[in-house]
Amino acid sequence: MPAQIDDFYLKRAGLKGLVKRYFAWFVEGRPLTTRFRFVNIFSGFTIKSMMLFGRFLNKDITVIHVIGLGRSGTTYLGKILGLMNSAVFLNEPKLAWSFAWSEDDIIGSYSKRGFYKEHLKNEGKRYELLLRFYQSVAFIMRSRIIVDKYPEVIFRVKYLSRFFLKKTTLVYAHRDWRDVVNSIPKWNLCHANETSNWWGLHDRKWKCISNELIACSKYDLIKYKESKDDMIRAFVEWILTVEEFLGLIEAGYDIKLFSFEYPNETLRDFLVDFEVDVKSPSWLYFEESFNKVVYKNAKAPKDLIEIGNELNSRVMSLIYQTSLQNV
């Protein structure tokens, strides 16, 4: 079913929730590995009109950025948050982001060039365009919470956070490396085409990872820059993402955490800020749809496994210090 709607979501969203989800699907943009890409012609015109219209709005909204690594539960978390009262979930609205920054798209779905960080010039003016877009979505959907799931934004927080609204929340979705490095290759088997896959158009995303992110890591990952193995690439991307998250925490950024290892505790710890109780559609959808993760062994280089276990232990330590102690 389009728009990431499953049977459990259908049960809890109601008519209003479904209208919001399909409207969001229309303005999110259709990337290279999806069908119905012709919709982008109409979506693009609508988004540009919304950005223009949004400059005349001054609606009091909250923006939630769901960040992390794809295949780590970011979409699932976004759907949970999107079922909160007066919330709209935008699943990777990269078409709108590309209108704000023409070089934002690292996959290659909407632009000729893309970067993780290097494109961030005139950040305030450009992020203002996104805020106008959010304002218009909130106005049209009669909502006050915009949930923007765009995993790669985790690498842009340092650049963009000073332009966030006062009511902006960051939520990081974490998943054990074993699950992620098994999941990304499977995704490629199902969705890749002749020119595009998880690593972008003609490997564009992986080239961005190699040129921008690997060089900044404290770990010795340079030797994997030329790897063609999906599992190794996925492991490197997981390491870089978790390393960035922990670095942001150490720098004092306030980032909420959702973990598949401790879903009840971390989700409850976050939703309480939005006055969401256990009878809400968000929580009921979570209880009905969550599947316990069963980790599978992954054949990966020993040094990557050691790094992965170290980083995972540090994240688990954070969970223990916050969510688990509050239970």
C-alpha cells in the first residue's frame, strides 16, 4: 500500500490520519528507486507554491526531525509520531529539501550534484524555505506538529540547529549493527535498478560518504572506501552515523533516543514530553505492530565488528543512564 500505510496504521489513523498521510506522500517526492515518479511534476509545483504561501503564515508549530540511519526504524518511528494528535508525518520530503538547497540530494533523485555538508551555504535563508513549507503543511492539514524523517540530517545538525524553531526536537533512531548490515543488502535486492540503489545514482551516495564522512572519522575506515560489498558499506555507514550521534551528545545537543533494543522505555521517555498516554493511537499502533528484533550473524571484518560493538555499548549506556533509570 502506498504511503507506508500498513493494516495496523490503517486501524489507528482514522480518516483524518489517512488524508494527512496521503497528502504527505504527494509532497514528499518520489525517489529514483520508486514508482509513480511522474507525480514529482505536480508535487514540485505544489511545494514551490507552499513555500511562497508559507511566508505569509505565522502558525505556532513544533518540528520533529527524525534522524539516524535508514533501515534503523526511522520510518517506523515517524509513523508512530505521526499518529500523535495534530501531527503530520513527512517521510523523507527530499524534494522540498532540494528546493531549499539544490545540492542537498545525495541520492541523485532530484539534482545533478549532492553533498552531506559542503552545500550548506546561506543556511539560515535556505532553512527558512523549509520552515515556510512546514508552515503550509501545518495550515493545510490543520496541524501543529510536523514530523520530518530525513535520516541523513544527522550529519547537518551542527550547521542547521541554530536556525531551528524554539519548538524543534531531534529524535535519533538506533538499531544494532547486526540488524542494519543484514537489512541494507536485502533492501538493494528488492529495490535496486540498473542505475540506482541504496548507494544512489551511479554510486553517488557512497562517493559522498567516502569523500566527506570517512575522512572525518576517528576510526580507520579509509581502507574500505573502494569496497563494493553492500554489507561492508552498510557497516561503515552505521559506524559513521552512530559516531556522529555520540559526538553530538558529547557536544551538548539535546537529542531524544529511540532504540529497538529497549523500545518501550525509550519511546515512553520521549512521548511523555508530548503528553501521549498508553491509550493514544501512537502507543496502540506501537504495541500492535512492533516486532521484537532477532539478530542474525553477519560476516564482517573483525575490526568493524569490534568498532560496532564498542559504539553499540556506548549507546546502550546512554539508554541506561536515562530511560531505564526512569522506569
